[in-house]
Amino acid sequence: MNNDIQIFYFANLADKLNCENEFFPLDSTPTTLAQLKEQLSERGTVWHELLGEASTRCAVNQAIATEDAILKRGDEVAFFPPVTGG
Amino acid sequence: MTETIFTQQEWLRYSRHIQLPNFGAAGQTKLKQSHVVIVGMGGLGAPVALYLAAAGVGKFTIFDGDTVDETNLQRQVIFNQNDVGHAKALQAKHHMLALNPHIHIDAIPDFFQPKHEALIDQNTSLVLDCTDNFNTRYLINDVCVRQKVAWLYASIHQYSGQCALFTPGHACFRCLFPAPPESAPDCNTAGVIGVLPGLLGLFEANEAIKYLSDLPLELENRLLLFDALKLSVQKIQLAIDPQCFCQTGEKGKFSSPQMCAEVQQQSISVLDFNLHRERANTTVIDVRTEAERLGFNIGGQHIPLQEILTLTDSNNHWEKNRQYICYCQSGSRSEQAAQHLQACGLQAVSLDGGLLAWLKHASKTQMLHP
């Protein structure tokens, strides 16, 4: 639990990844957002594709974050896609 | 009596606003002196238009190039059965004025396009995005960045919604989403629970009223992520992207993206479908889910898309010289099915627009029985 971050997936990411939120252990410190995405992408093609899509955005602790953001334990990470309907 | 901003009737009508702490006569006056532009009169635009008209926003410009359709009535509550077939912008104006005759409305029965840019200027208080596509959102964003006008974004997908207020000097929509989504939702995922655009439209209307009346804002430079199933809300602080066009003045490769349309090839029209389906060498296949099939169908064999996608070219249940016509709810899954069957060496097409197009055609020609 100690090194965990919590990850949330929104909209069709939650559907396609079949995961709404999870606790994820940080295996090394410091871990950047880019490294987290790499680790998650190892879970399979669908993870690799969805997290790699240019339109998928990410927030850390409720603030939009860039790939070089450094994660620390207890952080809350959210991945969300644009939605288009109206 | 000296001349007043409000008439006797208006003062009575808006009394619940005027008596509201922190809003009052000052807030109501600001609403009356505001000019808002609503782009899109669909699921989001319907509640936005109704509530802002009721609230007493003084002037509106509303855009929509579409006509009211039977399937709209499940969520676009500004319209009723009698509006079907008529221009959305004009019908919406009619209903807004019926609700509140003290407001002024310019209804433009056209989709918002670059030629309309001049209609958004320094006299525009706020633009409300109630569209259903990224092209128009990028256009609204670019015009509002240039004209330094604030705008509200809202959008929905199935059970999820997003809303944000973009104001000059903060992150713009392209800072948030520099790239459009890569794939258009298919007809299975394009469904929507009817109240969701209502909820998001009211988040927009709520933020609009606060913005127009100078109340504290919660969504300025923040993105609201809403989940209708869990009723969960997250608010994400946005940040200016230094590479974004709002900073550099250079638009990226997505100034006019082509996205949601280029899927329909190898498809047939409803008319051709009705002609071909009776032929002996033709098999119609419903590729929808079991639940959809049981809910309503127009005949043919039932083979869900997932099953079709497992087919390999060695399968002998299929005939090479038979014409297979696939259909689904709106034509996207059947397109996928037809493409897969073609890849397996079979002759297959998809019903363009799906069951919905077929039903619309049938209701026009009064032939509702398959």
C-alpha cells in the first residue's frame, strides 16, 4: 500500500480497459508519468493503444499533467479522453 | 414613474432571482444586458436555451442547421411531436419566446461555420458550445480566442460528461485537447441516456448564469468530469500549453480535421436495401446484440458482430456467390461486419444509416411493416 498511487480511468477508457480505478505500486522512485504509461502499456495492446493515443489526457492530483510529471506515493492519477457527443 | 430597466411584468417574473442573496437586481440586470450565442440546439442546447431564456438573458443568437427528428425527442426537451421535420433553430426560437416574451432571439437555421465568425465579437458576452462534434468545437475555440470571448464547452458520451469554461488569458480548448479523438464512436457506443445531456446542459447553464452575473466561477480554467452512473465528479485544473496556437498564433494540424464521416463506403441505401433483400441470392444479417434483436428487428438472420469477426476464410457456412447485407442500429457495426466478410472473400455490404435510416424512410412512406 505504501508506494501506491491511485489511478482513475474515465469515459470509454474505463469501458475498454475494463477498469474504473485501481491502486498501483510505484516500483521505482522517481517515476514519471511517461514511465507509468509505459508500465501500464505492458498489460497489452489495448492499454498500449489507448494510453498512447494523442487525444488521451492525464491529470495528477486534479491538475492537468505533462509526461515529465514526477509521481509520488498517494498521488491520484486520472486518464480521460475527449468526449464528443451533444 | 421614471424609465426603468425592467417592466412591471419582468420585475414580477424575475422576483425569485431578484430576492436571491448575492444575485439580486444587479445580477438580473447583468443577465438582461447579456448577449449569448448558443451553437447547437440538440441534447445540450435544449436545456441551455430553455433555462437561459427563462432566467432572462436579454439577447440570444442560436445556431442549428438541422431539422427535428423523431429520435431527438428522447432528450431534446425543447421540442415536441409537432416540431418533427421543422428547422431546429426556428422551432427553438418559437418555444423560447413562448416561455419568455421579454427576450430577443436571432435564430440562424444553419450550422456554425467560419462564415459566421463575424457574429461573435466584443458585444458577445458568452458562447455556449452545445454541438456534437470536434470540428465545430475547434472552430468555436479559435474564434473565441481571436475575439477574446469566453465560452463554455460541454460534451457527453454514454454515461460520461465533460464541461469547462474557457476564458481569455487561460488555457484554451486546444491546450486541453490538442488532438481530436482518433475514432468516431460506432452506433453501439453512440447511444446516450436521455438525461445526461440535460445534466451537462444545466452545468453549462449554471456556469453561464454565474459568469454573466459575476458570481464566483467553479469551472473557469477547469474541466469537470462527470459520471452519471456513479454520480462522481472530478474537477481538473487546466494549464496553458506553451506550444498551443493560443500562445504561438500558429494553428496545428487539426485546424480542420476530418473525422467522423469517412467510414461509409461499400454500403447501400435504404431504397436499394428494400429492393435487394427480396432477391433469392441475398441474405440479410442483423449484426446487433441479442437484446437489440429481441427489442426490434426487420428480419434476416441474426449473427452478432462479435461472432462475424471470428469468421475466417476457411469457413464453409458462407456462400461465395451470395450477397450478404448487414444491418445494425445506425450503420457502423454493419460496416465493420461487411468489411470483415469481404476480407474473408465474401460479397457483403452494409445498410447505410442502419435500422434508424430504414425506420425514418418507412415512417415517411407509411410502410412500417417489414
